[in-house]
Amino acid sequence: MEHKAPARAIKCGVMLQQGMPDIEMSFRGASERRTRITVEQLEPLMTETDVVIIGAGHNGLTCAAYLAKAGLRVRVVERRTVVGGAAVTEEFHPGFRNSVAAYTVSLLNPQVVRDLRLAEQGLRIVERRAQNFLPAPDGSYLLTGEGRTKASVARLSTRDAEALDGFAQELEDIADVLRRFVLRAPPNLLDGFGTDAIREAVNALQSANILRGLTLEQSRSLLDLFTRSAGEMLDERFEHDLVKALFGFDAIVGNYASPYAAGSAYVMLHHAFGEVNGKKGVWGHAIGGMGAITQAMARAARERGVVIDTEASVREVIVERDRAVGIVLENGSAIRAKYVAANVNPKLLYTRLIAADALPADFLARIRHWKNGSGTFRMNVALDRLPSFTALSGAGDHLTSGIILAPSLGYMDRAWLDARAKGWSREPVVEMLIPSTLDDTLAPAGKHVASLFCQHVAPELPEGRSWDDHREEVADLMIATVDKYAPGFAASVLGRQILSPLDLERQFGLLGGDIFHGALTLNQLFSARPMLGHADYRGPLRGLYHCGSGAHPGGGVTGAPGHNAAQAILRDHRSLFGSRG
């Protein structure tokens, strides 16, 4: 979701004077000025609700549904004409529909699915018939999935086949423990002593108790996965390039970095948290595209009484006496609320929607350096036929999988270095999905749609160049890259939709094209997401909450930040002391 910088920030409250028809309001901006408005003019400003949520992406909708289920009045405002944020399905070429930005399912939390009864709202998720297909330029390939992976690896390397189970189990053991942290706030560091500090001390003890379930060797693995590079860990365990590339790709998805960058192992682990239909580590497709998820969430929210406004762009957050008390829309109307929850990138929230003088100076200084940028270039293409790969020709289950065109860690490393130097890699990393192989609602009979999720491109081009001047050129490169592995692919393209990092920012508010609302680096994870002292979903202003992917546990279509923020709001709402709310 994208918002413009506020023309003015409401800092002082409305001063109602009994018996007087006029009301004086002070606005503080570049220069302070005062204006007088009548009670009739103020009426839109007096709109009341318990919670107003900025952004109708999947986390905003999740948060809204939980809050409304608990009995709160909730209103969600969305800049775009449709709900869903980056998880939407749209027609991009006559007769062809696809997931526009987010494109595949695994990380959606099963408890959120159950609690919101998304299956009853029509959501259906099907598994890929194969999980991943990695072709190599020499004609070899790796095909993974239930009953396939080990045999496919053994054809490439018997040593790697022997090491595979141990490494997969290592990841799964750590992922199992960390799954227990997904739907709970991490320990939050606070100054002073009080009820909040006591609560966080208990949280820290509970968190430590969860980690006590790890053996010493698993604890060592956890430390490695949080601090080391994926490349180093994979080089230690495997010898074949395609096997290392299978895991290494997860380390650079949405991560503008080399697989040899410190901390990239955590990004690899982050993508191991998922499951589909109760099967861990499996990826799937939502019938009807990713928009089917958010449409089901919207129906669940509305059934609980949530009001959702589209074409309602937010100009600013209203702050009175160090408390967020509502929002002002671009049309000048305002919504006053007891609580404000933001499903937007934290940097966008604090540098564009809230007056600088309403925030603690040290907090603002740090959030201005919040690291964004996924290195992502996203495309959807309409096809007149299925591709045929040189390494594995014709149709087959491999075309239902995530097709990864990045045959080695060295290839991925060079792609990042190239993008850093030139703006985009001349040999990019491309993951292609063809969801119409699983879902015949997306394309006309006999035709298909493909998602191209491309790395690495610079979030901002060097030398002041604009992505608007290079998007078509880079799109041609991405299609040509696929054509190298599947000759004839370029000729099969009937139409295409292109989203550069700049397009992703403009359309969805993904700063720098960052699909995670902030890099998954060690200083932006767990208790430090979005900042030490604010990992409990509460902002530096009372009544302000973070419910988007910029909060723990981070990016992906999970619903977890929305769920967790709702719990924080409800806790404050019910508190006898009102310590934070």
C-alpha cells in the first residue's frame, strides 16, 4: 500500500468550547497556522470506531477479523480499488488472470486458516505435484517432491544423497522450534520497571523454555542459521551445484544479497517454516490465485462486522498528546479511533504518515535507516502453450513445480555482484511457476499463465537512472533467460505484465520493491523487528500498533503479524491499568 507524505500533520487536538458554534484547530507543518471550522465541517472528523487499520493486505484483514471477533468495532482503509495488498489476482491480458505480486502458498499459518474459517469462505489450496525443478545448461536436472528428491539427488551425487536426510532434518528440527514463536510476540526490551516489564520478563522466560527443547548440537545449528551464510553451510555439506542451488535459492528469495552473505542462512530457514494441507515444507497454489486468500479473509472480516473502505488513501496519522487517535484521508475526511494499526512498511509509516516532531528523535533517526530492498523484478506472462525444457522435455509434473533457473551458488553470487555494479544482472536468477497447470480458472482452455519471480535487480538504479526507462529491456532479458532453458518460450508469450522495484513500490507500497517490508537481517529480526523496544507490535506512540510484515515474524503471506498485533491490541483494551493502550 502506498501513501503520500502528509501535507500537514495534526499535532494538537480539537478544542471544543461548550456553547460555541465554531471550533478552533491548530495544524503544525512547515509553519504553524490556525484556521476556524464550523461544527458541521468537523462532523467527518468525529467518526468513531475502536480500531482503524491502515492497509487491507492479508495481515490487515487478519488483524481486523480477530479484533472484530472479540467484539471491537473495526474499520480498514485501503488506497487501492481492491483489497488484498500484494496478494491479489487480476486479469493482466484479455482472458488471462494471475497472482499479481505474491504468487505461491506455504507460509500461510494453519491456525489463522482455522480461526478465520477460510476453507468455509471458499479457500482451496492444492499442492504442487512436484516441488522444485532445477535444470542445468548441460542438460542435467534436479526434480524434488514427495518420493522424488532423494533418487533425483542420487543421480547427481551419491554422497549428496547420503547427506540429504541429515541436512533436511537439521532444518526441520530448528523450524519446528521456531514455529512455536511465529504466533507469539518475541521478548521485548523495555526501560524501567512496571507491569509491562513484568510481562516481558515472563515472556522472556517462556521463550527461553521453548529454546531449552533444543539439544546442544541443535543450538549450535540455530546459531549457524542465524549468523552464517547459506553458501558456507551448503558448501560444507554438499558437492553438486544443483543440490546446493536447491537450498541456496531460498536464501536469496526477496533478499538482495549473495548466498554467501552473512545471515542469508536465516532467509533459507525462514522459507522452511511453511506447510500446505498439514504437510510441512510443502508449497502449493490457491485456486483462483493469491487473491483467493485475501478475498476469503475479507469475507471473514465482513461477516464479523468489519467495515472495509477502498480508494481510501491515508494522508496522515492524527497524534494528540503523544497518542495516535485516528487518521486523515487524502480527501480530507478523518476517522477517529481508540487504536490505530498500520499494515504498511515501518519506514513508510514513520517517515511519511506521522509528523517528525510527534516522534522520539532517537526512534525516528533509527527508523530512517530501516533497510529495504528485495532485488525483485516480478512478471506475469500469458502463454499460448506450455514450455518444453531441454533438460526434461514435454509436459509433466515438473511444470507444476517451482522452476528455478539458477544452476549454482556461484551463478547467484555473480548475479548479485552484477546487479550491484550495473543495476541488474545480465544472467539473472528466475523462478517460474505455471499455476494454470494446477488451476484451469486462470487461462482459456489450452493456454497458460506463468509467474516469473526474478532476482537480482537493484532497488534503485545507479547514476540516477529510472526503472521506468529500463523495465521493458529487463523484461526482455528475463524472458530470454527462460528461453535459454526452454527454447521457444519467448515465441509463446502472448502478453506480459511487468513490475519493476519502482512499480512494486508505487502500486503496493513495497519500498524499494521489498516484499518483506524490511530486510530479514539479524538487526531486523525477532526482538529487533522493527526495533528493540518495539517488538511487541506497539509503536512509540500510545495507541499505535504494527500489524504488517515489518513486525515479527517478518515477510511472506503468513497472517502471523496480523494475528499477533490483534492480541496486543486486545490485551491493552482489556487491561485494568491501560498501561500501553
